[in-house]
Amino acid sequence: MGSWQHRVTHAVLGFAAFVVCAPPAAAQDEKALGWFYSTELSAVFTSGNATSNTLGLGAGVRRVWENTEISLRGNGLRTRSGTTTRSAVGTPDDFQVAERTDTRLTAENYSVRSRIDRTFGERFLAYAGVGWERNTFSGFDSRVTAVAGAGNTWADNERLRFKTNYGVTYTVQNDIVQDVATADSFGGVQLRADFWRKVTTTTTFESALVVDENLAQTDDLRADWTHSLLVAVSKALALRASVQVLFDNLPSLTTVDLEQPAGMPTGTTVQVPLDEVDTRFTIALVANF
């Protein structure tokens, strides 16, 4: 990660420590029941000397009963960036400038996840879920993961929620560049921790850590750590700032042109692993109803 990414990540982790230690906001220690919906939109558009269009969409629904909870959520992010080249035609004293802008897809990822939780008593829960995601820039066209397991509910009320889960998984992954040394389907184990805290009457903090281990190839360890700060601007609208750090100890492969010497293509390609760490910083408008 770059220096700015380290600073952002450290700042969020420091704030998380502050949230954990901060005194709780005044609220009733009762669990909120019923239907909960949310949608969020993030967009960045630039034009002129630089061209870039980023659009992010997300939507979720959650149904909470006294002992059961069902959730479904989908997210999508797409970025196109443009490079402008200029040329001049004529003489040094009389010329015309022509501009050409070529745009290309520079980021794209989509995901859909569903889950059902069932609590038994005050502390124990069982759960099952399935998710699909696509991230071609991380090297895979699709990844489907089914998970089932058990966990503990340490707190679940209007001001604090904290759960830990321990599950078994089965994953089917379709890479852009196939790696003959890696199976495209495998079993694994998953550890997950979800934390939500009401900091003030208008501000909440949320953190989720998911660690997946491939039992068929133990070098294939993945982690997804997301921190979010939600600030309400009205009863239905809020602003969310989030940092997501994705780690893959055995990343997918990509192909690159082989040159010898540098700048002289040989007409041959080689396979190299992608980066192990991806970091995303997002600010989005969220509607809750």
C-alpha cells in the first residue's frame, strides 16, 4: 500500500480503538425488530484535462425477528478513466490542435451476499449463507462461496452489536488466467467478527473482519477488513465513509508481455501474480428506511 493508504488505515484503526473505549450513547438496551432497508450511492465525475467516471451502488434488506435474522445485500463499483492525447498539424506559426480521448475500464467489482442467523439462548447462534462476487482486476471472473457454522452473540441491542462466527466453506472460483497449480473449487474454514457501535445520537461505527482459509492449499489465505463511519444528516439520509482492506496471500495470476531487452517485445507472455493487497476508500450517500 502507498503511504496515504497506510495513513488512512492507521487513522481508522485508531478511531476504532477510540470507539471501543468511548462511553456508550444513551439508548434503550432493546433489540430493534422488523424490516430494515438501505441503499447507497457514490459517484465521482471529472472532465477536461483529466477524464474519470466512478459510480458505486449498494442496496440491502434485513428482516429481524426475536431469534432469527435474514439479510440480503448487493454492491457494485465501476470506474472508467480517460487519457487525452494532443497533436498539432501545420507550421510553428500556423497550426491546429487535435485532441483524442481514449477511455478504458480501470476498476470493476460486484457482489451479492445472503445470510440467515438463528439464535439459541442469549449467546449461541447458527448461520448459513451464500455469496457471489466478481472482480476482474483482482483476477477472477466469479467466486461463489457457501458457508455454514456457529457463533456467539456477545451484544445485540440499540447501542451495541458484536458477533463472532466460525464456519466451514465451499468455494468455486473462475479465474481470468487459469493457474494449473490451483484448484478452482475447494473447502475451507472461515472466521468472522462483526462490530457495530452507536457513538452519538447521529454517528455510528461499524467494523467487519472476515478471514478465509483454503484447506486444500493452506497458502491461500484471504482476509477482508472493512471499517465504516456513518453520520446521519436527516432521519432517512446519512453519509458513510469506509475503508476496505482486501488481502490475498495467494493472488490470482495475470499475463504480461515479455521484453528482452526492456522495450523490445519478444512476442511471448508470462504469468505473474497480482498484488496481495487492495485498498478502497469510499464516501457514499446512504438512505435508510
